[in-house]
Amino acid sequence: MSIRLRGGRVFLDGIFRNVDIVIDDQGVVRDDADASRDIDIRGHYVLPGLADIHVHLREPGFSYKETIATGTRAAARGGFTTVGAMPNVAPPPDNLAELEKQIEAYRRDAVVEVLPYSCLTTGGNGRGAPVDYPSLAPHVIGFSDDGFGVQSEETMRQVMRGVADAGSIVAQHIEDLELAGDGYINDGEYAATHGHKGKSAESEWRQLERDLHLVEETGCNYHGCHVSTVRSVELIREAKAKGLPVTAETAPHYLALSDDMLQEDGRFRMNPPIRSREDREALCEALLDGTIDMIATDHAPHSAEEKAGGLEKSANGVVGLENSLSVIYTEFVHSGRMTMEDLVRVMCVAPRTRFKTGGGRITMGSPADLIVFDPNFHEPLDTSKFQSKGRATPFDGIDLHGQVALTLCKGHAAWDPHSWLA
């Protein structure tokens, strides 16, 4: 089946153009071919496939939370054709043999492209010895012990030297566990008035400050994961002004929510926690001015039982693949704070460029790696429709604008709810 996407605004060469494109029966993008079916997509956008470089697929080891199949279907439904799989699985891919097993599982079960990370340290818990970076680097997009910050300064120095020599990148979970203590929500007014244990902003920015000094010393490419505080933004801005090889991500929930909006529900517990209104405003400004380079969901599914313990006892983590695009569109584009070109930059171009994933362009004569996005769709988020096994998100029931009408990954339909290619 070949289709002509007629009347949409297509992202070509950095801008949106009012052109028709054809997806031929081999899944290749054409501009002048015949088609067996016309699809009217007036009012829709055609974007390159998005990239989320911070996703937890949970397999192997935790398939009751998520599988490669369910997680990548969720990615496709959310418009992502490439995801970066964090290595906090069991066994962790801290050696080439385990990494190769996981890569084979991705090839077998994924409906979108999955690019793996390996661990920064043996065991992936932030406390082990550096791994064999030269053998692993050709097969991964970076190294991370996500879920744990590397706690020892000397270990982090060794890690950065090794990763730099291997020509790769450190993606750091920025958290000083001693400063974090047993806190689980932001150390602010809500925690104080509701009897919860707070987690300080310093537990994030203090480790980031240490890491940036080490970046200056070693020259290692460094990416800060799920940035959530004002001071972290300031440190990243200062590092970039020095010309250090530093990038950063934040997640939709840190941009759209603040701790005065918390509810006594596990859907609002993640790490780092939702911060103050001041932090939120600083993050939004940093995204708009480029200090924060990209959006990443930190998609972290858990079972319903693990998220049923309220703020105090629930597992850390929320899902984001299926609502990230709608949240960012609603908060920034629909509100007039950002253009659609800016959205493509922070959700596609920047992550793909930094992590060298390839893609991110709609090119005539190449396999289609694109999505059709309907900005006119508007309804409360319904998690019962999710493809992910996880349902816990603070956006459940919130009015959001936009949804993905089609996702094509490398010429194949990964999400086609209207059966346009059936």
C-alpha cells in the first residue's frame, strides 16, 4: 500500500513547508510518485521521528514492569522512532557479552530503534569500578549508571578519563546520595506541611558542580540527566560559557508541574522530585534559551502495586513516552512560548545530534522515519489507552492538545491507529 499525505505541513530542511509527500509501497518517501490512497492531513504536521535518549525498558530482569515490546509500542504511539535504553536491568550490560544479548533482544522485539547505554561502573550502581570502555563504546550511545550518581570523585575522574579516551559520553544521574538522605519529595513547603521527608536541591547541584570541575579537568563529553533545579541550570549555563562539552536534558513533568501541585499519590513520585515553582520557571527559561538542550522523558514504568503506596512508599518513576509530545506541545507551542520548529529541535534534532543517532530528517528517496501529528486533538489524558505496562503519570486526566496519527520507523508502520497503511 502506498499513500499520499496531502495538505500537511512537512518539516523539510529546518522549516515546515506546505507540501504533499508519498510513502511508497517500500516505505520510501517520494515527492512525485503515484499513490494508491490519498490521506487528507490538512491541519496536521509531519515531523521527523522524535528521539528520547532516556528510557527504561526494564527488560531483562523486570519484565513485569515493562518489556521491550510494550515499551517500544509506547514509544511509537508517542511519536518516538529512536529511544536510548538505560542499563539498569538485570543482568546489567557492563560487559560486552551481556550487551550483545540485549542488542539482539532489541533487534528481535522492538518496533522502533533502540540504542543502548552501557554502565559507567561494574554493576551499574554508581559504586563499582570503571568498565571496559573501549570494547563497549562502539556498540552504545553512551555510558550511564542511571538511578545512581557515581558517588566517589576519584571513581568519576577515572570514569571520565576512560570514556573520553573511548570517544564516548557520560550521561550522569546527578545525585549525591548522602545529601539526598531518605528524602523522596522536594524539600519545600509541601513536604513540611504534609509531614513528608524532603530531598534538597543541593543533592543534585552539588554533584553536578563536582562533575563539571572534572569535565574541565578531563575534557570528557558530559550530559546531565533529568535536571530539576535553578542552581543546576546556572551551573550548566556557566559551563557552556566556558566552552565545556556539556549538554543537559529535563523531563516534561519538571517543566509543567511544581511541588505546590503535588497530590498524595504515587503518580507524583519520581527522582529527582518535582521541584518548586521557581525551579520550574528556571527550567522553562533554560529550555527556551538553549541552556537545557533537549527533552527526555525518563520513562520509568512500575507495576500498579509498586505505585500504590502514595508519595511516601511508592517506587520512584513515572511513564512519559505516550504523553511527552502532547505535554510539550500544550505547555509551549499551544501557549505561544515556542514554535513547532523549536519543538523539533528539543525533541528530535538536539538529542540525535548530541548522541549521534542519525536520522532526524525527512529525505526524499530514503525510508520514512517520520510521524504525523494532529495538533487539533484535545481531550483529557486517558492512561487506559496506553501501550506501556506502566500507567503512573501525574498527567492522568489532564487536558492535553495533540496526538500522533501515524509513526513510521525506517519505512515500517510502528503506530497506525487509523489503518492508513493497512
